[in-house]
Amino acid sequence: MLEITHLHYAYPDGHVAIDDASLALRRGEKVALVGPNGAGKSTLMLTLNGVLSPPPGTVRVGGLEVAPPNLPTIRARVGLVFQNPDDQLFSPTVRDDVAFGPLHMNLPAREVEARVTRALAAVGMSAYADRLSHHLSVGEKKRIAIATVLSMDPEILVFDEPTAGLDPRGRRQLIDLLARLPQTMLVSSHDMRFVATAFTRVIVVDRGRIVADGPTAEVMANESFLVAHGLERG
Amino acid sequence: MHVHALDRFEARDSALHRSDPRLKIVLTLAVALSNAALPDGSWLAMGCMQALLVLAALAGGLRPWYAVVRSAVALPFMLAATTVAFVTPGVPVAQIALGPWVLTPTVEGLERLASIVLRALLSVQVAILLTATTRVPDLLHALGHLGVPSALVSVVGLMVRYLTVLVDEAQRLMRGTQSRSAAGPDGTGGSVFWRARVAGSMVGQLFLRSYERSERVHQAMLARGMDGRHLTLYGHVVRRRDHALAIIAIVGLIAVHIIARAIPIR
């Protein structure tokens, strides 16, 4: 479903964010991406739908290469949920925001409406369609942010720190929601307890390199390895 | 931050709330233009206009003096007009000595000043009624449908959306400084120059944070397929009651102007 082969990414100032990363996700698989701050997790996620351009031939989504001519299709396939929902909810009303993606996919108005209704129902926020985004709580914003990409019917969902800033109840609701959604998922997180309970496979990144990729229980069992890479068991 | 503090919308279910936002915007502009065209000293016409606005407030389910009271925020801006009281030639009313200068307000000058202030307050009131009876998203969509360039509409929309976020950010910065600005044993908290520098770098911080946020918002837009077009789901429909509102408003404005020109009161 998602295939990254020898991805190397350096920012214009020369800082190498990702160094020779390779990984593959099967359809329906839910994988956690962990690593200390600045390890390159966010950069990796931004290359998945071409917001940052990966070198040619290194990133493929459902067999399609992430390259300029394919970007509209890729962006419909890969739903990116940003860490701060205030960055993702830029429209005046919730409905506007959830409709933003489908409208740009040139879908007919009726189909857009149907998708908005479906996406809001999927995150349990149907009553919020006409609310103003800046009147919502962080937990509500987070779920609406997920609806804004669900409305595009993506095959892969990519989350950057989904549990950051949530209170225990919001966190619980979000974990349940992620477990319910059928899409393939790549989720970056520092919340090791969340990683341990919600994912069977974990990828550890440090200084731009993938240093581990395997069953969560196995990776978590090696405490000295985790500490060496700025992590700890949840 | 109290997110509702910046919202001027009054949630009601009134005739005015249900009217088409495009019509309300056009009528607001029409009223403002009509006010600007009222001659100086047409007090009766201005009174009639005020009466119409009070009726409009009632039609919007608001208190009759809702807009009148709120229009006072515009008064400081009218200070700029005070000079007309002194520079308009006419019958002097008094002589005010102000240091080396002597100011002589004239009857004509005061009349003109009062007219300017009243006209402005009337126009501010209609804008207040517009924002009290129309939600911001509806205003934005209506502006788009009225042919206002989409870039401009987007800028206004993003400003409204991020104003509270920015205010939050600024308050966090301010709390951060305040909680570390303890007074020294001599009771002072640094020189004025030093404080000004702190304030300056806070403004810089705020700019940088907003700039970085704008990058992230842009990335979020790109990630959802943004290609520069301004697309919306909302279609506005003009209904019969909108025609009625338009006719009432236009008849009212014409009547005000007939009164202004037929019955001048001096």
C-alpha cells in the first residue's frame, strides 16, 4: 500500500532530515512511528503526499509514485492529520472545512454533501456541521480535523501526534476512533502507552534513520535500546 | 481567551436574520451611500433614517437602541472632523482662546460638524445591524457571490478564523513575560528603554510564530488538494421575503431623501 525505498531528504539549508529510510505498509495495517523530537517523523509524513517533494522513485502509494503529475491523486489517497488542529481547520465553519478536500476533488455538490455527512458521522460530530471552528475545544477540533481528511475517502491515514494536548477522555475517544477506522495508518507519537496498546508494529526513527521496525512487544522489551534512542517504555 | 468576545453576531430567528446575506450587504452599502448624500442640516430626514434603523433593529429581534448604543465606538474617529466647526465661514458663535490662537466656531460650521457626525453614526449603525444579524461565514460567502475577488474574501476569512488564535498566542507571550518580571530589591522593574526592547522582541516573536503558522496552514491546505480556487458548498437563494425587504428598504431610503429635500429645516 505504502512503499518507501531509500528515501533521503535534506532541507534547503542542508540539514539532513531523513537518511536512507525504507519501509513498507500493507493494506489495512496500523503502524506507529516513534522517535525523539527532531528525529524526522514529521518530515517523513510530509513527503508521503508530496507537501515536501521526495526524490523521484523513492515513495509510492498504492503503486503510484509521489511526483508532481500524480499529486492530486496522491493527496486524495493519503489523508494527513496535522498535530495542531488549529493549523488544519482554516475555514469559518466545520462544514466548510470538511468540504474543502472533496470540493477540490471536483466532486458534484450532492456527493460533497454526502461525504461531509458521512465523515462527521464517522468521528461522532454530526451535530457540529454549522459550528464555527474557533468555538470548539481541542478534542472536538481534533476529531473534526480527522473528518476533514476522511471526507476525501483516503486509503492511508497519516497522523502526527494525535493524542498530544488531549485530556484523558479526549485521548480515550481518539484511541477508540482510530481502532474503529478501517484505513491503513501511520501514526507518529511520543505517547508510548498509546503505542503499546493500539499498534502491533512500531517503527523507531532517530536522527533521520530507521533504527528499528518490528512487533511492538519486541521493540518495547528492549529497554536499553529505547533509552539509547531517547524513548522509554510506556 | 473568551472566544465569543470578538463575535458580534446575535443568534436570533428573525426576518432580518433569515434574509439573503447578499441582499443585506447591498442594502447596507445603499444605506451608507444614501446617508452620505443627505444634505447638511436635514435633521428631519436624519431623524427618519434613525427611525428606520430602529425599526430594522426591531425586525432583527434586537433591542430598539441596540445599534445606537454600539455606534458610540465610532465617535473618537469623528474627532478628525471637528476642524470644520472653525474653518467654515459664517456667523461666529463664540471665540475660544487657545494659547496664541483664537478659534471662532461658526453657526454654519457647527451645523456641518453635527451633520457629519450624525451621518457617520447612522452608517455605522447599519453596519452594526448587518454584523449582528449575519454570521461571518454567510457574510464571506455573500461577498464571494457578489464578485469580491476570492483572494480578498479568503484573507478576511482567515483573519476572522485566526484572530482568536493570535490573541491567545499574544496573551501567552504576555503571561510568560509578566510571570518573570519581578521587581528588584530597589523596587524597579528595569528601565523604560529595556522594557520597550522586551515589548519589541515580543512583537517580533508574535510575527515569527504567525508566519510559521501560516506555513503550516498552507501545508494543510496543500495536503487536501488546494489549488488556489475558492470553492464553497453554500448557494444563496433569493426568496420572496427578500424582495419584500429590498422594496421596503428602497422605498424608505427614497422617502428619507424626499423629506431631506422637500422640507429643509434651518
